[in-house]
Amino acid sequence: MTQDLERIIECTSIDAVWDIVLQNILRCGFQNALYGFTRFHTKNGFGDTTDHLVLTNLGPDYVKGYFDEGRYVHGPLVKWASENSGACSWGHIDEIYDTLSDEAKETVKFNHSFGLQYGYTIGFNNSTTRSKGAIGFSLPPFTGSQEEADEIWKEHGRYIKMLCDIAHLKIMSLPFDLRRLTSRQREVLEWVGDGKTSADVATIMGLTTATVEKHLKLARDALDVETTAQAILKASLLNQFYRL
């Protein structure tokens, strides 16, 4: 366990962290995994899907149907993870099935069509109300039972949860390349975030003020915000500043 955690701590990219998580999930007996995180959750929803970090070894057809078409919003375990932290057996779905909305039942049916029926979900304990993250893992499609998943969790659950908690914390510290900024766009935002005016930035970077303003506009467009202050906040939340 210590070696796996040390490897995660030393990672310099989100992909490297995810590879370690997948290796160990597979070793424990689960096959598919799906991680989701947003810093833009509100009481009205999870925010723009293009601001979500999604990591999975499930195929593009599943990702399209579950995320791009919005089914995840109605997922019973997504709802559970948005309100709770810790681990939840997928047997929870059977317990509450009769109380689910039609949209939630359709989402369950969609997951079953891909063989995703037995597994566990972990909801992470985040430090702010706008940060929400979770990871789910399932048995190989169309095989096994929830009892089998429960046995795996009984044997490996403590290790899996610690691994995923550390991975989640590490991922949150790494740059999210969800909305790409050029090096110039990043630099002008960094200087403005340090309190410099556009004229100051132009002098520092050897550019014209008009060019600095152009880079700021392009940065706002890339981040899909209206003001430079919003761009600075969003770039900071996505760990885009002062990158190596």
C-alpha cells in the first residue's frame, strides 16, 4: 500500500495518477472505473459539463450516453455522492428503486445495458460546497453479483478507499487542461492576478497594450467567462497558473 501511495504522490500528471488507480482497481477484482469532479457545483446542478473532469476506462459510447447526453445528472449514486462522503454499495439502488424518478430509472436501465450493475461508489469529502467528486467501480460487465462486489469490498475496501482518497487529493493539486490557455494567455492572466495593469503587463512582457488586451479577451473566451476577474478565478481553480 505504501508503495502505491508514494507513486501517486510523485505523479506530475492526472493521467499518471489515473493509471495507478486503474491498475489497483483491476488487481482487487473490479474492472471498470469512472471518476468525476467539478469545482463548479451549485444547488441548481453540477455546472457546465465542459468544466467537469471525467476519467474512465469505459468506452466512448458509454461516455456519450452517460455524460454528453446528461444522464449522469439523474444517477442515483451521483445524487448520493453529491450529498454524502464515504463508500456506498450499488445495492443501495435496489433499496430505493421504487422512489426514483423516471429519469433516474432510465439512467439505471442505461447503465444495465452496458453491464454496469454491481459495484461500489465513493463520495469524496471536499473542502468547499462547490467542489464535488466521486468514483465508482464495477465488476466485469454482465457477470457476478452484488454479493461478489460486497466480498471484494470487504477484503479490499479499506485499501481502495485510501488509494482513491489520496488520488483525488493529488488530482485536485494538478493542472486541469479542460479549457486550454496558451502560454501567453496564462502569463497575462498571472500578471493581472498579481495586480498589474494592462500597461504594466505590456511593459513587463515587451508587448503593446492592445496585444495584452487581445490575450486577455482570448483567455476570457477560452474559459467561457465575461470578465477578466472571472477568468483569473477560473484559471486558478483549474490550477493553470505558474505551471512548469
